[in-house]
Amino acid sequence: MRVKRIAVLGSTGTIGKKALEIIYQYPDRFKLKAIACWSNIRELEKQIRRFDPKIVAVGDVQAAKNFKTKKKLFIGQDGIDSIASLGDVDIVLIAINTTSALSSVLAALKSGKDVALANKEALAMAGSVIMQTAKKHNAQVLPIDSEQSAIWQCLQGHDKSLLRRVYLTASGGSLYRVAASRFANLTKKEVLAHPRWKMGAKITVDSATLMNKALEIIEAMWLFGLNFEQIKVLVHPEAIIHSMVEFVDGSIIAQLAVTDMRLPIQYALGYPQRFNSKQNIDFLKLGSLHFDKPDLKRFQCLMLGYEAAKTGGSLPCVLNASDEVAVNAFLKDKIPFLAIPEVIEKVMRKHKVIKNPDLDSLYRIDNWARIKTQELLCRF
Ligand SMILES: NC(=O)c1ccc[n+]([C@@H]2O[C@H](COP(=O)([O-])OP(=O)(O)OC[C@H]3O[C@@H](n4cnc5c(N)ncnc54)[C@H](OP(=O)(O)O)[C@@H]3O)[C@@H](O)[C@H]2O)c1
């Protein structure tokens, strides 16, 4: 068995940290070559001591000024992209939590590396460019997001043309049982209290608005070549079934596992092999599984996501950029919770959709959507 050489971008985040633990735990399978963060130097220093990567990158130039290391150091966005295209790396795991991951995804794919992708924002912005680049350079995009990993696992050994539909499951996030009448006055603490998953702040807010599910619909469309009508969202509060695929004969295959992101990370890095983990489901303790329809009235972001996914072209790019800015403002206590869907919808309405945008157009549209969102947010 050949040892896979890995670079982890976003190593100081929730997914990045779990990925480092897995790589460390299986030295006969993986070798950590490089890590990158944005500005969390304290965590980065700890990681250098514990995991001993050869190369390190810090995205934030200011933060890098106070950082001393004996390791080879790259700085800035270009520095992170250099790590994504290092010669002696087989897989680049991308756990950056913003759309800025896109340039690293493309840098890795262009140098023929497989990308283990946790980041969904880059796919929402430029899924067509990413998938075309992967194809052109004979590289793979290996999903880490648990729902996409589930679909990927369910499809193993099956002809994709025999797929009828996909059931994308959603735990419901922190607000599943919260009445709409309370939404206007929700605190950040309530929104960030996810019942099942411990994640970074941005994705936790996206889970509460169900924008996360909207982004995942777009993600699944690109990763598996699905059309919008083939994807059904099901609320499944236990979050044990991570998604299901239905074939033309009506048979459904589901992937079940405990809620632990180490499993999809491990699957993506080890693919096509599986290897041991201590996790297992206690079905008797679990008792039953439940399913529900998503409430599109309370969760307008999902409705907006349906519209963006169905329309395609440049609209998902606008949805994603506007969401990123709005969520950031919410996390900084600058806007109330309900301003998030309100502003995203307004920005989407102002946009004239382009059918097949190229990368330059997508960067321009992404920037336009951010500026428009910011302008609207100033009114709160
Ligand atoms: N967490 C989950 O369970 C989960 C599940 C499925 C999918 N995902 C996806 O995985 C991605 C990461 O999520 P997370 O929860 O791990 O986020 P997180 O905990 O907030 O971590 C984000 C990481 O990205 C780095 N970063 C931020 N901006 C960057 C930039 N411009 N360039 C380079 N690095 C940057 C951060 O560095 P600093 O620490 O230095 O700021 C940190 O290492 C997201 O796209 C999310 O949607 C997460």
C-alpha cells in the first residue's frame, strides 16, 4: 500500500483539525506534507509541534509578520495556492470556510492533484469551472461533506445513469423546533446551538437558515451530474442517515453512520479503501428514525436556494456570495437573523442571470453581489 502524501488547507478549523488527527493516527497510510491557515498562529504553532509538516502557509500577511518558524513558509493567498500545487503531494484537503478556497481548489486540480473537498462555497460559486478543470487535468474531487460522501458511497458499484433521485437529509439545524414568531428576536447563541454537529460558525448559521442545504443541493448537482428535479430534501432530525439514492427500480440505498465528520474525512482520504474506526450505531438505543418536510415558509433561504439551483448559471454564485457577507454581518452582531434571507433575496432580484459564465465573470459577479449585500446591510 502506497502512503498518500497530504496537504491540509484550513488546518486550524473544525474539519482541518479532525483531518490532522486522522493523518497522524494512520502513519502507514498517510503522510502530512503541508498545512495552511488564515491567521490562527497559536493553533498553527501547536500543529507544527505535534504533526511536524514540512511546509506551512499563513494566508493573512499581517498575522504572518509575527510568526517565526524553521519550516518552509509561504504567505498570502498565493502562498496558500502554492501549497495546493506542491510537487510531492497526492491529495489536497480543502477545509477553508470561505469562497476564497476556489483559487486553491483550481491550483490543486490544475497540477493534477486529487482534492478532498469539504468547502461547498467554491462549488456553489464556480461548480462548472471546478468540474471542467478536474476533468481536463484528470484529477478527482473527493467529497467530504457528509451528505455528499453518503451519496458517493451509495453510488459505489452502480451505474449513475440508473439513478432516479437523491434524498439529501437535513438535521434541521438549531431552529427546527423554534416557532417562526421567535425568529425576529433570535440571539446568536440560539442560532449557533446546533443539536447534532460541532462546526465552524459560518456553516452553523447556514444550518440554522437551511442555506447549508441549499448550498448542498448545488454541490450535489455538480459532484454527481444531477439536475435539480432529482434532488429531494428530507428533514431527518436524528442525522443518522446522511443521504440516500433511489435507483430506477425503486430500490433505495442509504448511508448511515454516527454524526462524526472523521468518517467522511477518512473515507475521502482512504478512497477506495475503508479502514477501521471505533464508531458504530446502537440501533436499539436509537429506537426510531423520523422524517419531515422542510418548512419553506420559516426557512426562506432554502426557497432561495431552490430558485438558484433550478435557474443555474450565475445565480448560485450570487446566492453564495450574498450569504457569506450576510452571515458574517450576523456573526458580528450587525444585523438581525431575519435580515439574512431578506437581503439575499433582494440581491438575487437585482441580478441579471448569465447562462454559462466563465471564471472571470463569476469573480466579477461574486464581487458585485458582495458590494450590493453590504450596501443593503448598512440600512439595518
Ligand atoms: N465543520 C463541519 O462539520 C463541516 C461539515 C461539512 C462541511 N463543512 C465545510 O468545510 C468548510 C470548513 O468548515 P469548518 O467548520 O471547519 O470551518 P472553521 O472551523 O471556521 O475553519 C475554517 C478554516 O479555514 C481557514 N480560513 C479561513 N479563511 C481562509 C482563507 N481566506 N484562506 C485560507 N484559509 C482560510 C481558517 O483559518 P484560521 O483558523 O486561521 O482563521 C480555518 O482553518 C466549510 O466550507 C464548511 O461548509 C464543514
